[in-house]
Amino acid sequence: MLRACRAMCFPAPVSDEPPRGTDRIALGVATGWVLLRNRDYRRNLLFGTTLFCLVCVFCGAVFFGDWLTTRPIAFVLYWMSCFLLASFVLILAVYDLFRVRRDHRKRMRELDRELEKAAEEARRIVAEEQSGKGQG
């Protein structure tokens, strides 16, 4: 009995081999898809990357400034990574803008349909009341 219960609660893994590279890629793509499709996750990602970018720029200018100016390769790599991070933030912000506009248009269409249904029902009720008054 205990063995059957343990087997139900803790099933054996399908395979004991470590995940392959394609599994990791698929997991990364799925995670990215969820982050981009969910508005709250997307906004949190945008906030976090913006904050991280600001911290990187501040640290590069204040704390690492003297060290980076003496090492040209480190200087280029550091500021290029800051530039790429800032570019990612801008691309994500533009994507968020387009998604918000698209979601707003979709919601407006849904509200127009609901309003049209309500107006049609109101016209039907008014027509029924007028036909009832005409007979009585």
C-alpha cells in the first residue's frame, strides 16, 4: 500500500538523462512567449531591465569610471553591453505600446458589439411596447 501511494505521489521521471540543448531552447522560447504575452509579466520585465540599466550606467560612470578609462577593451565591452541593454528596454517598451494599442482596439470592438446587441434589444422592447399600446 505504501509503495503504491509513494508511486502516485512521486512518479518516476520519464528519463534519467539530463535535458538536451533543444529542450533548453524550447523552455527559453516558452518562457519568452509567456513574458511577452502577459501584460503584468511584461511590465515587470520592463521595470526590472530599466532599473538594471540605470544601475549599470550609474556604476559605470561613478564607480568604474577610472578603471574603465585605463582599459579600452573593458570600456568598449562595458558600454556596449549597457547600450544593448538600453536598446532591449526601448524595443520592449515599443512592443508594450503596440500590444496596449492592439488590446485597446480589440476591447473597443467587443464593447461596440455588446452595445449594438443592447441597442437592438432596446429597439425590440420599445417596438413590443408600442405594438401593445396600439392594440389596447
